[in-house]
Amino acid sequence: MNFDRLAPHYNWLEAFLAGDRLQRARTAWLDELAGRRRILSVGEGHGKFAAACRARFPEAELTCVEASPAMLACAQRRLGPDAERVNWHCGDVLTWDGAGPFDVIVTCFFLDCFPPETLPAVVEALARRAAPDAVWLLVDFTLPPRGPAGWRARAVHWLMYAFFRPMTGLPARRLTLPDDLLRRHGFQPAGRREFDWGLVRSEVWRRSGG
């Protein structure tokens, strides 16, 4: 999976196809991070979450993991001089040797990239680095259960995977929901907001021990 080819075009593609809806989803639960000191964003992409997080919580320690060098460079340029105050790591989260605990895990449009045979290992790797009272911000595409919104979402999903698989080597062929995996590692949903006819969900999950 390599997003380097798309990195130079990602900003205008997002703006053209989704306007500000994806960014509103990324930042919908930022207030829930107040008082949290160590934040891990995985699959940070072009840096829109990182920029918003640094602006809101400049004293927090933010760590960003991104597998694409070109995407990581875009994110660093977006943050400008403030990029020096972020811990950047370029690599696969499954082989990354970064240590926790982090009291916030953030996955924005990341978990939908993995097929069902790989997703459990990804969630486990992140949960292992999460503090006992951690918050997990889950922002991703989803499928409304029925009706016109569901039909539309299925069509959009088909188009997205048909585009991203050949362009990036995306391993997933369809969306695999991570909800049961998060519950398995002690997280429970604590809030949900939907965008774009239910195509995008933004959720905050809390570890039940916290």
C-alpha cells in the first residue's frame, strides 16, 4: 500500500469530492482530547488532523505515523515551523517500534484500508499502545443500514475501492467494520456524529477501564 502517487493531488481531490465534510468529521470530537497529554495519530495522511490538533492543544505531545513518505512530507509542509514539535514516523504501524502508553489513539480514514484478515492485527497493535483510560477517535467511512443513504453509500464505496486499489495497492476490497475489535480490547462507543448522508462517521470510544 503506497499513497505516494496520490500525495501531490490529495488536497484538491478531497476538496473537490467532499468539500469540508471530511475535515469536519476529523475534528468533530477534538474537545474530547482536552487534558490528554500523549496523542497518537496513525495514517495521518496529508496532515489535516495534525494541524487542527496542534492548533487546539499546543502543549500535548503529538506523534504521527504515516507509511507514505510523500504524504508525510505534505503533512510536515502543512504544519510549517510547528512540524518540529511533532514526532513523525514513516513506516508500517505493524512494524513500528514506538512505545506507549498513549492516552489518545486517532485513526482518520485509516482502518478502512485493511482487509478482514489484517485488520485485527492493526487494531491489536494500536490497542497495545493505548493507556488503560485511553480515548480512541475513529473517523471513517461506513454503511448506513438501508434506504437511499445505504444504496448511495454502497455505490460510493465501490467507486472508492475501485479507484484506490490500482492507484495505491490498497489491500482491502471492501469495508470491514472495526467495532467488534475495539470492544475486544476494552473500548466502548461514547459518541457518534454522521456526515454526508451517513457515509462518514466520527466517533469517540473510551476504554472501559477509564
